[in-house]
Amino acid sequence: MSASAQPVVPTAAAPAVAKSDRAAVPLAVARGILLPVIGIVMFLALWHAVSYAIQTSLGKLPGPLEVWEQSGNLYQEYRAEGAREVEFYRQQVERKAEFLAQNPGEPFVMLPYTGTPTFFDQVLTSIKTVATGFLLGIVIAIPLGIVCGLSAQFYAAINPLVQVLRPVSPLAWLPIVTMTVSAVYITQVPGLPKSFVISAFTVMLCCLWPTLINTTIGVSSVSRDLVNVARVLRLGWFTNVRRIVLPSALPMIFAGMRVSLGIGWMVLIATEMLAQNPGLGKFIWDEFQNGSSQSLARIMVAVVVIGIVGFVLDRLMLMAQRRVGWDKNAVLR
């Protein structure tokens, strides 16, 4: 080979890679958008076909169109109730002006609006309740799980109690929580009704166990190399937990939190139905007792909303895990 000969550079590889990348884009779109849309359309078609074949005591099983119609009716009821509330406060402002004109300096008490809670009010109440119960649960479960994972003695002491209480049905806690809260919560705080406290504490009791168990497993599974590094550096207990234990156990902790949130959301609906506490569960029970021709479709609207809210809550937890997790390349589903 002469000194002036040039090396042969392959030029076909780059176009081939670019072509494969371009081919991967439609495939990713199909997986992320097209396939879910096809699945939803097939489900709606099957639901529509089955609805004509099932007759209930309230008439034909509502199909997607009837449920969509009732969702619109519920929204119109929400807007009408909002207009009544605005009119109520407008009249109070006029009365206040007339009262102060006739009685200068005298106090005027504004009355709160006490209209019927709408469907959307019930949804918001349920979300607030499950969020409160879930936060209370993880505030207790995560520290306990960390101590259990780091101390074999503490784990041996508390594990039998956890294993006994964990299988208890959530609804079995409801009478106990109701009687306890009624006995303790005598002077009610404004904006914090007793029914809200009962539902939140019931959710808390059911959110404890998955997060507690997963946190314990995650902490106890920390790499021995990292444990040895912490010992060599002579890290304090809190520094060790913050810098070594929590980052390593975070995936397991979030897995437990996601399970806890899902269980808490399911338990809350059943609690609201049985205890007749405000929320989506009470809305479903009231519609069932109403027994009108529209009740079943309105119940199915609530069922769809329960599923959508549960899905959104799970996606929010997934986003939080991606946000705080140290491994940004981890596959989370």
C-alpha cells in the first residue's frame, strides 16, 4: 500500500442507523397512542353491544351514550347549583348594605350557603379525604419501615403485630374508628367535619401496611458495599439514612406508596357508602336508593370517574418517583 492511499470509510452505516431511528418513531407512537385508543374503542363497542342484552329492574343497562348524556346532566346541575350560590351571596350583600344603612356600626352576620353538594363537590371531597388519609399513613409507615429495616431487634418486636393487623378488612376498622372519633373529637374544628376525620383515619389504617412492608424490605436490601462505606466514613444515623439508605430504598418505598394509594382510594369509596360520609361513595348509594330511570347511568358515571381519578393518582405518584429518584434511566410503569 502506498503512503498516499486513503483509508476506506464506510458510508452506508449512518444512513442505515438514521433509517432505523425513523422507523422506530411510528412504532413508539403506535405503542403509546394508537394501541390504547384501539383498546378503548373495542371496549366501548363491546359495552354498547352488551348493554342491549341486559335488562335490570331500572331498565336497560346504560351504554356509553347514556352514561355520556348523564355526565352532561351532572355538569349542568353543577353549574345551576353554582349560579344559585352566587345569587344567594349577592342577596346577602344587598341585605348587608340595607342593614348597615339603617343600623350603622352594628355587626352583620353573613350566612354560609348550605345547598346540596353536587357530583363534582363529592369528587373533590373524596380526593381531599384520600389525600389526607394517605399522607397520614405514609408519615407513620416510612419512619417505622426505616427503623425496621435498620434494626433486626425492632423488626422482630413489631413484625408479629404487623402480620396480625395487616389482613384485617378495611371495613372492619370502620365501626372502631367511628366510635373512637366520636368519643375523642368532641369540639369540632371549623372546616373539619367529623365524617371527614372518620373517613381519613380509615384510609390511613389501610395505607399503612404496603408502605411499611416495602420500606422495610427496601431498607434491609441496601447493598452491603454501601453499608460498609457508611461505616468507613463514620456517618451518623440520620446522615446514613439521608445519604445512603433512602436513595437506595426509594424504588421500593414508592412501589409501596403506589399500592397504598390505590388501596386507600378503593377503601374510601366503600367507607363512604357504608358510613354515609360525603363523597363519591355516598353519591353512588344515594342514587342506588333513589331508583329512578337515570340512577344506573349516573352510578356508572361515578364508576368511570372513580377509575379515572385512581389512574391519575397513580400517574402522579409515578411522576413524583421519576422526579425524586436518582436513577433517571429506570423503567417505571
